[in-house]
Amino acid sequence: MSANAERLRDPQQRAERATRILDVAADLLLRHGYRRVTIDDVAEGAGIGKGTVYLHWKTREQLFSVVFAREVLYAMDELRQALRQDASACLLHNFARAYFLAITNRPLLRGFLLADPHLLGKLTSSPDTARDERHGSMARDYLNLLTEYGLLRDDMRPDEIGYAYQATFEGFLRAEGDASADGPEQRADLLARTVQRAFESEAVIPEARLRDLAAATVTLLSDLIDADRAESGIPEG
């Protein structure tokens, strides 16, 4: 067995190499777009042979799909860290603000969520149904939690709020390319104010209950992150 093949059998070496491949692929996709990036380009950038890339991912589409899945996972983990640092991040307007910034700070993720054909090419027509269902289920569970805690307006059903919230959030994302001189922080603040006034109740939640809600939301995000990582085979770290 060659030394190269032996290294691929070692889990840590394999994970490190997979991470390097994904890093290179993400950089090339951001700079050149899906149509212009080949496996040869990725292999050259990672300093490995083309065949080694295929030992990790069987097709070009599979590799690039995992690149975008990792971007989503990173944003989810950023949300989770925000919740662990500040319990009030579980409130819908703060949650929206943190997620908006996580996306705008990751152009690849923004392109993925908005189905940018330059970045994604034919990947835009190949949705991950299982992942979409998981994320949709998590969003519904989160809104149901907010409803249970009396934090959403009571003249709309949670599914109605979910639809209107998603449309509002995506509208802010789509408008980002035509944004004014204000920076992303200011636009995130505007999104938070819009969400708070449109969808939240005026209830004031006690600190202990707020911490309980934040912990429950962290659990939802952790379950989602674990499931996404397991499905995509994304290395830890």
C-alpha cells in the first residue's frame, strides 16, 4: 500500500485533507463561479492529485454540494454560539439579526440561499430534499416554542408568521445587492426592528424562562447541525 493511500486510511489525516479540499473549492467557487471551476482546479489548489479528490467525493456536483452544506452548517453554528453567549438571541428579532449577518458575511451562503446561478450553476436545480425538510421542521419547532412562551402575536397562526417572516427575511437578503451606503449591521438592525414590530407580542419574559427558551433553541440547532454534518460527511472543526 502506498504512503498516500495509508494516510487516507487515517481518520485525522483524511479529515484534514477533506477540509483543505473544501476550503480550496469554496475559494474557487467564490472567485470564479460553478461553471468555471473543475476538479483539476481544486486538486491543484489543494496540492493533491485529482484522483485523491475523488476518493472523498465521487462527483464534482457532490463536492460542491458539500461546500454549500458546510456554509449552512457554519452559519447555524454561529447562531448557536450567539445563543450560548446571550439568551436574548433566542427572541425572533435577535435571531433574525444574527442569521442575517451570518449569511451576509458568507457570500457563498447568500448565493446558495438565493439560488445564484453564477455561483451554483445546475446545483440550483438539484435541491437537497432531506436537508430542506430538516431545516423546515426546525423552523416550525422554533416558532412553536416562541408561541408556547407567548412571544409571538396571537392574531396569526405560527405557520402564517413563518411564511411572512421567511418572505421578509429573504426580501432583505435579496435587497442586499442594491443596499444603500449603510453597512450590514445597520441593515440587520432594520430587519430586527421590522420583525419585532410585525411578528412579536409585547410580552416581557422573565430571565429564567428566557434562559430555558434559549437552551431549548440551542438543542434544536444542535440536532440540526449534527444531522447535517452526518449526512454530508463534513469534518469536525
